[in-house]
Amino acid sequence: MSPQKTLALVLVSLCLVLFALSILIGPAGLGMGDTLRALFLGQGEAATLVMREIRLPRAILAVLVGASLGLAGAAMQGYLRNPLAEPGLIGVSGSAALGAVIALQTGLVAAWWLALPLAALAGALVAVLLILLLAGPRGSSLTLILAGIAVSALAGAMTTLVLNLSPNPFAASEVVFWMMGSLSDRSFDHVLVALPFMLIGWVLMLSLGRALDVLTLGEDAAASMGLSGIRTRMFLVLGIASSVGAATAVAGAIGFVGLVVPHVLRPFVGARPSALLWASALGGAVMVLGADLAVRLILPDRDLKLGVLMAIIGAPFFLHLIYKTRGEIR
């Protein structure tokens, strides 16, 4: 069996095991038999509610969010040819968070629960339009990065301003907790809202496999081989915006998945960007499923946020990555 097939088998197996554990483990104190009967047969009203309306959508969202963030990170690193790149670099996450914060502060969420994910998706769309406008149709990858940094800084400043001027401390507290990132209290409604946008983003990014392989030769060489830089960048930005915007809309801000997962898996795929795309999608699902399980087991009574745990894991890894690549950066 080839190394890539072995990797795929390992990642799929891990994903299935963690998915099953995510469904079976929880604070409800249900036994193995009760959980299986409730999930598949609908026996026990309370147990069925817990399994089908709480644990199952949470596990599905963990897979969808992790796959979106991992895939977006691999696509971003492949396009920029930089292992330090991650999806938040182009400001989509921050802009999606800004849209959600505005929905929370204006009270739209109290009137209609869909206002929060839709406002976050609208924020991601605005970010895409600004980035494409600032970078221009023929701008370089450096121009795209600078445009993303500018949009991200603006979104962060506006989010802080909204919190600063908030007349309601309870609303501000709700915003802060939402921005920490979590998969708790999610339902199939959240899955149905996010899934179409994530699927669009996955299709766009996975279609870039050959283009990312060619880009390893450099932008000039890729252009001489007939690669359309405008199309590649358009698909990349729209794909990341669609998938990461949807993930942020339903789960809040969860960072470092798109940075850590591609870097860990890159040696197992021969550093080929096209192979790293699917591997990072599976790896991201495994990482978020595992982290969400850890959140429930480490402090089950304190509601440890998923985004906080990911930051605790990811920040030291990021520092290590900077230290490891400092010679290349110079």
C-alpha cells in the first residue's frame, strides 16, 4: 500500500473513531446501550433528544468545521508557498466575526436565530469583495496578503469598537463568549445553514490541486505553463471565504487548525500541495473532533471553549514553527 493510501486509511479511521466517541461521550451519563438504542431506534424520549438533537449535530459540525479549516489552510499555504500562512491571513474570519457581533449587539439574534450565521456569512462576503477590490485583478500574492491584513485589522478594530460602545454589558459578555469558539448548543439547523457554503468552498479549493502543484515552480514559471493567476486567486479567495466564513458563522472563532494540520501532514504526502488538500481536510476533522472531546473531558463543569483550547495548543506550535523556519525567513 502506498504511503498516501496508508495516510488516508489512518485519517479516515481516526475520524470515524473520534466521531463515534463524540456521540457516545457526554455529561448526560447515558450507558452505551442507552445511547445506541436512542440514536438508532429512538427508545427513550430524553435519551433520543440528547443523542439526535445535541450530540449528533455537534459531532457532524466538528467534522465540517475541521475539514473546512484544514482544507483552507492547506490551500492558503500552497498558494503562498509559505508554511506560516493560514486562512485568517486574508481577514475572512475576522470579518465573519464582525458580522456576528453586529447581529448580537443589535438584537437581531433575539428576533431570529438565523440572523447570527447569516450576518457572519455576510461579513465574510464583504471581506472577499474588499480584498478583491484592493488586490486588483492582476495583483501579486504579496498584494493579496497586504489586502487581507488591512481587512483583518479593520474588522478587528470595528469589533472592538462595537464592544467598547455597547450599552448592554450582557450583550457584550455574550459576544465575548461567542468569539471564543464553541460547538456546544448547536443543532441540525446550524448544519443545514453551513453545509451548502462549505461544500461550495471545498469544490473551489479542491479544484486548485494542479494549479498549486504548478505554483511550486514559482509564479513566472506557472504563468509560462499557461496557469491563470487571476482564476486561481479568485477560486482560492472565494473558496476560503465560503468555507471558513460558514465555519465561523456556526462555531465562532477557532484558530490554528489551518496552520497546524497542513504542517504536520506535509511530510506524509511528499510535500505535494494537491495531495495535502484532501489530507488536511481529513486531518482538520480529526483535530477538531479530538479537541471537542477534550473540552468535554478536561473541565466538564466549566464550559471550556473550543477556541481557547485550540489557541493553547496552536500558539506554542506556531512559535516552534517560527523558530524552526527562522533561517529560511532570513
